[in-house]
Amino acid sequence: MNDQQGKMIYQKQLPATNGNIREKIDMSRFAAGAYFVTVYFNSQEKQTLKIIKN
């Protein structure tokens, strides 16, 4: 997870599976603002999600 300035503030590697994975991130210690979570599916595929914390 990166903050608005691009600084990595959280990182976690999850085990590889063929199904769905759910992961909760405790954002209570983070300030209000926009954050970006990038999920890597393999070495060539990724998806970035924007999260807004009020």
C-alpha cells in the first residue's frame, strides 16, 4: 500500500492459491487521504485500487 506521495506504508505477501483471497488491512493508524493498493497476480499481471480514508 502506498500513500499519495508514493511512499510504501504497508506490504504483505500472501500465499498463492487458485481461488479467492480476502485480506483486511487495519487503517486506523493512517491519516485521512488517498491510498493505493497494488495486487500482483503473477509476475506480469497486477491491479491497483484507490482507497479513500475519511
